[in-house]
Amino acid sequence: MDLKFRKPEEVVTLLCERLRKERLYLEMTQADVAARAGIGVNTVSNLEAGRNVNRTGFVGDFFI
């Protein structure tokens, strides 16, 4: 994943898409991922959809 010259919002979108692709590739459900990560299924769903993701806090530190 090339992150050069990307805005934080674009990086978040790429990460959210990648989470879903990897989950499907590994044939895991959202519940499987949630259980392994110790988070709720709604959180996984929101992350994959890019909802309720604090874009500045999530990747902003990487752009300093």
C-alpha cells in the first residue's frame, strides 16, 4: 500500500477497505474479528464502512 502523498482521510479509507478485504480473504466473520480484537461487532462493521472513525486521531500522527 503506497501511502506517499495521501491525505489522512484517504489513508483511513484504504485501511478500512483493507480490513474488510483481509477479513474476507481469511474467511472470517465480523464476529470472528471482533472476538480476536476484543471489540464489538458493531465496531468492526463501522470500521469497515469508514463510519465513526476519528480520521485525525487514527492516522494524523503519521503525517507529522
